[in-house]
Amino acid sequence: QVQLVESGGGLVQPGGSLRLSCVASGSIFSIYAMGWYRQAPGKQRELVARINSLGITNYADSVKGRFTISRDNAKNTVYLQMNSLKPEDTAVYYCNADLWGRGTGRNDYWGQGTQVTVSS
């Protein structure tokens, strides 16, 4: 069994910052990549940022220069530092992990989501 637990969401004013964290736990052999997706009301879930085991990152164009993804491999944890937040960043943010479980092969796992609201 693998679990992803997110934390760090909340309400912030435009221009403010938030830091999201996601910890993967359970029967994990190794993690290939971790990332953050978001889904706003009435919209499809979209990739925000992703980082693989080599530290290679990719970002959605809408967050480049404002968001930074990082990873602590020893702790199976991924972070998303979000600066200069805008109202259009409001969404539920989901953590994702592409990993090999012990005895279960390679699969995608998702966290439960954390709400980020940017509003004055």
C-alpha cells in the first residue's frame, strides 16, 4: 500500500506565497518522478510541475518563474514553493508519484488534494 499525503494549502492574498509538501509512504521500492497537478472548478486537471529522480524539472508555462519544485529523495518528499500567487492559481492541488512499489510494479499514485485559494 502506498500513500501520498499533502499539506500546506490555504488562503493567501494575491502576490503572496505558499509552500506545499507531499510525503510518499508505504511499500515503495523507488520513485521515478513526483509532481503537482491542479484542478480548478469546471476545468480539467493540469500539470503544474514535475521532477524526476535525476532532478530534471518541467513546469507549466503559466507558473514558470513563480513556482519552484524540489525533492528530498531520502524522505520521499516533494515540495512546491509558490510565489507571486495570482487568483487564477486557485485550485485543488494534487500530488502525484510515478513509482515502483514492492511487489506491485510501476504505477501512478495520487494524493487526496489540498485547496489553494488566492483572493483578497
